[in-house]
Amino acid sequence: MDYKLEYMERLFAKISKKKTESYVISRIWHQLNDDRVKFVVQQYIRRTHDKYALADLYLPQLNILIEINEPFHKNNVEVDKIRNEEIINTTHAQLLVVDCDNDIQEIHRQISIIVWAIKLTIQQLGEKFQAWDDVSTLSVEYHRNKGYLKVEDNECLRTTEDVAAIFGTVAKHRGFLRASGAAIPNKKNEIVWWPNTEHHLWHNELSEDGMFIYEYPKINEKREAHLNQWLSAPEETRITFLRYKDDLGFCFYRFVGVFKLNKEKSIKENKCVWERISNTYQLKK
């Protein structure tokens, strides 16, 4: 199935129970009629140090947030005002609002204005506008041609086979047992690693700041042996793609950096603590 089609199908399925929100977003999508623009629903946004919000609709290429205020919002005018101010201060986004405490003609009028604002922003960006093209950026060829990996670029691939392929290696599996990594050809003590945060036997956790990965078997009796194995093993560098599932249910392997075992922290915490030593990796041309 076409990736964009599947993405939008899942997006609308996710918000299908929110009737008003679903109606407004659907009308924006169809009136805009431009599949170069990516729609993200329920976008997590940090408002302050200890508060966050979920934006109804976010257009990441344009940094536009769209809030869909249903009738109950009229009882929260001041709260919404503070919330929106905090969001703008944090994201520097253009915030557009649809007030749905109106008849359908007025709602349509507001949506038309928002669609016009989106088109105007695209026009103003000109050649700087980057079309939604996840399909290309998820390909092995894209990463090979780019020649390097960078955490800030949110590098992702769909399968472990694709991750291995950009390093010129293969993901070896035995039946239903799936390897968690593969050696990189002609690179001594370097492996490409794809830990799974939802593995039923292993705990793999990326710290909030992205600097550490905590790895240990979920069976407590095996933790000490696992730790001792890596403490005594030759030093290993792990080029790491963390498996995660997005809000629409798509699974990706996202590059999170180059890691080495921090032995001091591992001993102290009684588990393997892999520390990021670089946020970039140069691929072999």
C-alpha cells in the first residue's frame, strides 16, 4: 500500500471517535488538496518545564498549529488563552483556531481562512518549502547517498533488514529468533544495534536526554551474568537504531547515536549502561 495513503487512513482512524475534530481536519485536508503537506494529530508539545499539551493538528514543515475548539471550550477561555500563549512561546509556531461553537457555514468559513493561510505560508517559503517525502527518506538508497547519520535529522528506517543494508551487512535470524544487531564489515568491534523497547525478554530504555541506553534481561537471575559478560568483553561501539512505534502504529528504527559501554555506571547501577559518544556516524561511500 502507498505509504501516504496508509498514513492518512491511520490518522483519520485514530481521531474517528472525535467527531467534530475529525470533520474539521478532514475538510482542511480535502480543501487544501496538497499531499506535500504532512498532517500530525495529537502532537505532543512541551508548554513549560513541567507541563505539556496535545495539539489537535500540527503541520511540521510549516510550523503551524491548528486548535479545534469544541463548544465546551467556551467555559475555559482563560485557561485556553494561557495554554496557547505558552505553546507559542515554546514552539514559535503560527497558531490557528477553529471555533466550532458555531453553525456549519461559519465553521466552513473559518476552515477556508485556515486553508488560505496554509497555502500562503507555502508560497512565502518558496524553494525553502520541503515537501512531505517520508517514503524517500525511509529508503536505504537515501541514507547511502546522504553518506552520514545524524540524530538531529531524525533518521529512520522501517525494518532491521534496511538498517543492516545501509552498512553493507545483513540481519541474521534463526526461525522466529531475531538478532538484535550485526557486525559492520571491515570495522573492528563496531556493530549496528537495533534494541527493541517493547521486547518481552529484554529491557531497553533510552534516557530522556538521549545520552544513555539501559539494557538488561527482564529475568532478574540473568542480570549479573549479562553485565559481567559485557564488562569482560572487548570494547564495542554500537551504531544504534532504537525501535519505536509512533502514535499511528507505524514501527520505525530511529538512529539515536553511537554508543559505548560506560563500565563505571554499569557497575554502579547493576545493568549495562551504554553512553552516547557521538550523535553522528559517517557511512562508507
